[in-house]
Amino acid sequence: MTVRSIQEIIEKWAPPEIAWERDNVGLQVGDPALRVRGILVALDCTEEVVHEAARRGANLIVSHHPLLFRPLRAVSARTAEGRCVMDLARKHIALYSAHTNLDFTRGGTSFALADALHLKHQSFLRQSYALHDKIVTFVPVTHVEAVTEAMALAGAGVIGEYDHCSFRTEGRGTFRGSEHSQPALGKAGVLERVEEIRVEMSVPRRSLERVVRALKEAHPYEEVAYDVYALKNVEGDYGMGVVGTLERSVSLASFLRLVRTALGRRTLRWSASKARGIQRVAVCGGSGSELLDDAIGAGADAFVTADVRYHSFHEAAGRIALVDAGHFETEYPVVASVVRRLRHDEAVQRAGIAVRASAVSTNPVRE
């Protein structure tokens, strides 16, 4: 298997188009055609992680945080990023990063945090992703099956557990080619009328270019007419944060002990609420203060996230127990989720590729 193959596995789960628009996800360093011998998964790519990968025979690092987030002015030994890039290149190790796309997908960062806290009945805290388009084309009756099949094989027409989904309407198309045209039907310079089928299919935005290419290759016309409409349908597999429930209601003191134990934190920053007990809990791995109102609106007794601002604690006071459990700690559980996802992939298993979690703590914060 190549780096590109592993990238496709991850991006089928966490497509890059759901990432924050200013994020830098994807292959950061290396050759996509590189044959993968071993994979090391880490929250961050540091010099220590690169050394660990080389020591353990891994030539692909999958990190959550991008090494290259801001544009580099230079790659040199004077910066940590530069030293990492140089070391990766010297050791022929590729680096792939899945950041906010992993945060915003089902089973991603916030779901891993919810699992660590033993939350049941999990669902997204906020859903706002529209990632499908509708493609419409007009095909002569004689070629409609071939064109529809080509578009379906390229990724169009998938709705949930169903594929090859399309809607077809009969109609009559007209056209007249110029003297330079070579029409598949009729003659140049003559107004033609052809019985056609209007075909409509949903298509994931990431597959649109491939579907359009397949449409043009299968369509008999010299000039193919098609329209693309942006859909606003909310995607069920993508969102922000998670809300779930504990098996039973517990006191705030007991809940804080649970968070500390589950995430390996000695101390927490928190503010109390007027709730007598904690059972319904909202979480967001990493910086999730912007979801405070969503957590309150979802009826959560507590909200666990990181990087909470002073004023957010004021906003939460008396309304919800707000817990800042640390950026590293609230995101680290996703490392195990990525490891499991790759280990359970049939192609990875057939290739015999070892997938390991990094043993290096990349948390720069000391308590």
C-alpha cells in the first residue's frame, strides 16, 4: 500500500472539505507513491516523534495537528518545523495530518472524548455541513443507461445505504450545430429535435470533478450540457461536538473526578452550575468554547472542552458546569481511534502494515 492509499482510507472517514477553511490538512511531507512499511499515529509531529517512527520502522506518520500550519518562509535548522521537515526528508518518512476534518466527523475527536468519559446515546452537538451537489444532464434515450452507470461508478447517486440513485424525466432537446461542429446526431447547420432523458443525481462535492469527467467520457454528444446545483441538505456524518449521557446522575465532584481520571489530568479549570446532578454531558475536543450556547441549548448539565476564555466561565456560571480539561488531554483519545480505524481496514491487514500509537507525549504544557 502507498501513502496515497492510506490517505484515501482516512479521507473517506474524514473528508478534507469538512475541515476549517484556514486549516492545512492532507499530505504535509513526502511522496504519495511511497510504499508504506509501518504507520505511527501521534497528536503532534515533533522531532522526538520522527525519531520514534524511524526507530520503530514506520515510514508514515499520521498526526492530528498539522506540522505546517502557517506558510514557511524557510526550511532550516533554526526552527522546530524546519528541523522536522529536514529529518522527515532524510529518513524518507511521510507525514499526513487530519486536523479539523477529524474533529468534525462521526467517530472523530469529540466522539473519542465522549467514549473516554463513558457517554451513552451520543449525537452531534451542532450539525451544519452541506457537502453534496446535484448534477443534472440531458442524454439521448439510447445512451441513458451507459451515462448513468458511468456517473454512478464515479461516485454519483449514493444516498445512505443506496447507490445508483437517479431521477429521470422524458423530454425533447433541440440544438443546431455550427458549420464547424460534428454532431453525434443529425447534421451541422440543421435544427435538430431529439428525444432525451433529463437525469438528476446527487454527488458528494469531493467527487464532483470525477463525476463530470465520467459524464463527458460516456456521453455521445460533442458538447455535453449539464448543470450543478449546490444542496443545503445537512450531512448526518459531520458536525461539531458531541452530547450524550452518563449511565446515572452523579454529583459535580464525582464528575470532575471522572474527567481527571479518564483524561489523566491532575487539575481542571471549571465553574459550577445550579444543577443538582450531572448526567447529560456535552463535549468538544480541543478549543470548543464557541459551542457553549449549543451545549446549554441541548440541555447539558456539563460541558467539557479546552482553551476556555475567562469570559466564557462568566457566561456559563449558574447555567451549566463548564470544564476546561486541557487541549492535549481532550484531543489525545482520538489517537487510539485512528489506530483502530487503520488496523481494522482490510487492505491494511492484507498488506501486513503495523499501525502503532506514538509513545511520546507531545504535550508542551506542564502542571
